[in-house]
Amino acid sequence: MTEQHAAEEVASEPGAAYVLVIAFVPLFFPHVPFLAMAAMMLGIMEVVMHLAMIKMFRLKHFYSPGLATAVVVLLPISIYTFAYVIRHNVMQPIPWLPAFLYMLFGLGRGSADRHQSERREIQRFFEKRQGGPFGRSPVMAGGRLSAFGSAP
């Protein structure tokens, strides 16, 4: 495996990178509670997102990958942390907004990175198929995907 291919493999998992950042940054800044609360908000959002995926993709079974972890691990930890922070007045009302925005920014950025990496994977797939069993595949014409198999 070349270094470029290894770097592309790592870059193709922006969601994993986001989870590492949101989970480990609070460890280096323990006196900044909104960073930890962003991770707890993400724990609750994971359950919501997995349940929404079941509805959106009309899955046959009431399960999507990661749902069990979200419900059994992330949700209880997040609820306990929220209860602790509220009960012990660890955060004033204003830092809740930066925590929410930090979580949303990471989700939005991770989603954009994921779409870009998916485009690269599609491009790579079609580049490998150039001159495949049916002649020229409906692929890359001048570095762009062509829907009709010829240059735009």
C-alpha cells in the first residue's frame, strides 16, 4: 500500500476523525466543560440519527449499524452526565450554546468531508473501469463525471 493510498484511506473516514476530536479534546482541556458537553450532546444525537436512518431508508428491521452502541453505551452516559452537570451547576446557561454549536459544526464539517470522500471513491471506481467490458464506461471526461459517457 502506497503512502498516498494510506492517506486516502484515513481521509475517507471523516466521521471517525470527528469522533476522535470531539472525544479527546476535552481530555486536554478539563476546565472547559462545554467541550465535554458537546460530546454528550453527540451521544444523544447518535440515538436520534440512527432512529431517523431506520425511517429514512425504510429498513426491513428496526436496526441500523451502531444503534445498539448508541442506545446501550452513549445514551446512558450522556443522560448521566447531563444530570450531573445540571444538578451540580457545573455550567451556567450561556456555555450551553457554544457546546451545541461545537457539536453542530463538527457534524456539518464531517458530513461535507464524507461526501467529498464518497465522490473520490466513485471517481476511482469509474477510472478503474475505463475500457471495461462494454468499451468506454460513462466516466471521467476531462476529470469530471459524465452522465452520458462522453465528454461534456
